[in-house]
Amino acid sequence: MKLDIIELEHSNLEKDFKLFLTVGFMYGIANGIYLTTFNNFLSDVYHLSAQSRGMLELPREIPGVLIFLVLTLISFLGDIRMAAIGMLLSALGMIGIGLFSKTYAVMLGWMMMVSLGTHIFMPLAPGIGMRLSQKKNYGMRLGQFNAYSLAATIIGYAIVWFGFKFFSFDYIKIFLISAFFFVLSALILGLINHQKPNIKKVQFILRKKYILYYCLSIVNGARKQIFLTFAPWVLIQSYQLDPTHFAILGLIISTFSIITRTIVGNAIDFKGERFVLSLEAILLIIICMGYAFAADVAPMNIAMFIIIICYILDNSMSAVEMARSTYVKKIAVHPDDVTPTLSAGISFDHVIAMSIPLFGGILWASFGYKYVFLCAAGIALINLILSLRIKIE
């Protein structure tokens, strides 16, 4: 009888995890469409300068700063329902950007709604994935989820490329398609058995064991925000890449990342978080040097090629975020510490991420984008020093 119960629980766990993989697939399509087109949308419709683009990150990242508070307020819903709300908010925001953004100020409000939805999902996704896993395969399970999500972004990029190339798509149509897939993600989340919430345990947890994770989150947020804001802007402003070019780059990144995410997931299980995060930091220093000096050492066409390679490698390494999540799971004093700690890490991440693009935009306007990426290299070096301090009992 006991064996039958265990087998039934295992069967339900597998069923829920497959549904969660489907959520990742739908989310990947929606997010792929959004990330591929949004920077070009800002450039084509609002004609932003590099400094203005940097300033835009301040309102866009406010939801990330407040995410711990938001998750605390809605924690009575449980992890699955909170994730579904995140997807619906993102869908509503995409509809607003596409249909109701008559002015720049109105667009900012809808953009913040999209940001709030995706930031709600960020700490919940690894927590849900690990809850549907066993300790021995945390990395593999999260690697599978991320691989499915990335495979789906290929479809998102293909929709963008074919839509703009052959079907005269505009930004309204493409944003509505993105909203549709966000809604599908929410509906599929509703089919997963949700965890019974315990609101008494949802609180900010400051333990000595978690301080290194919070420091890693802050440094990662600073470095990541420079790349998210200014790496595509270099290609748009300096090399005139349009949405179809970014769709092709997205296809390459997603195809490459499906492999790297599986490798990273297995590396976490077999080599550990310290190894994975340290290697990431070393590679990021090299990538920053490529961004900074390509235009100085090579003709324009070759420099563009070098920067594109850096852009592909940088985006392909986003899988390493899994290592920070599994690190928290492995050092957690109590299982209920995981989601609050991950969400607090995202809030700390975004506190610094809000200001970095502003100063980066000023630095770009004053001295050129080279110095923005030299600063990113310095941040990656700090990331390396912190990663080498990771110890798991």
C-alpha cells in the first residue's frame, strides 16, 4: 500500500513537471517575441538616445525592486497561482503597449506591467521546478525547463522574422501575439497542482548563510543590466541592426543555448555551483573586452562580427542563473526559505540594476560605449571573487 502511494505521488510529480515544461515553452515564445522587438520598438517609435534608453531602465526595473513585497502580499495564493497572475499581467501589459500607448508616458505604465509580470515569475519558476524535482537532479530539471523555454524562443524569433519579412507585421500585431502566449502560459499553470501556502513563513530572511547569495545577486544584477540595456543598443545604434537581424540572432542564441543549458544543468549536479559561477565570471570578463575594444582593433565589418559573437555568447550564458537558485536550495536552513530568499535576491539585484543604466547612459554619452563595458568587466571580476567563496556542506 505504501509503495502504491509513493508510485502515485511520483506519477503526479512527473505529470505536473511535464505541464511545467509546457508552461516554459509557451513563456519562451511570448518572451522571445517581446525581447526581440522591444528595443527596436523604442528606437523606431520614440527615437531614444543611448542616455534616454539608460534612463528608461529606472521605471522598468522598479517592479523588480518591489518584487519581494509583491510576492509577500499575494503569497496566500500559493506559488502556482502567483505565477499565473504574473503571466496574465505580462499579457495585459503587452496588449497595452500595442494598442493603448499613444504617448511615451502611457507606454511606460504598460511596460512596467509587463516587467511586473515577468519579475513575479522569475523567483517562482526555479522554486516550482525544484519542488517538482529531487535533490539529486535539481540542476538537470531546471536545465530541462530552461531548454524547453529556449527552444520555444526559436518559434518566437521565427514569428518575428517571418512576420516582418513576409507578412508586413507591425509592432501592434507582434505584441498581441506575445500576449496570446502569455495567456496560454497562465492557463496551463492552472492545470498544475498548487502548493498549499503558509503565509506565516513568507518573510524577509537575513541569515549569515544567505549573505553571499545576496551579494552575488547584487553584482550579477549590475553586470547583467549593462548587457541587457547597452549590448543590443550598440548593435542598433552603431551597426543599424533591425528586428529581422535580431530575430536571426535570437534563433542562433536559442539553438546554442538549448545545448549550453543542458550542459550547465548537468555541470551544477556534477561539478557544483562554485565551478559554474566562477567559469561564467571569467568568460564574462573576456566578453566585456570584446565589446569594449572590437571597434578599436578591427575594421567596421569585423568589429560588428566580434560584437555579435560577444552578444550571442553573453545571452547564451543566462542559463548560469540556475546555479544561483540551486545554491540557495542546497544551503537553505528550511525549505520554506527558498522562494523568499530568491525573491529577496531579485529585489537586491534590481536595486542596483535601476541605477546602473542611468550612469551607463551618461558614461556612453560622455566618453563612448567602450567605457560602459570596461566597467562591466570590473563588475565581472568582483563576481569572480565572490563566486570563489562559495562553499556547500
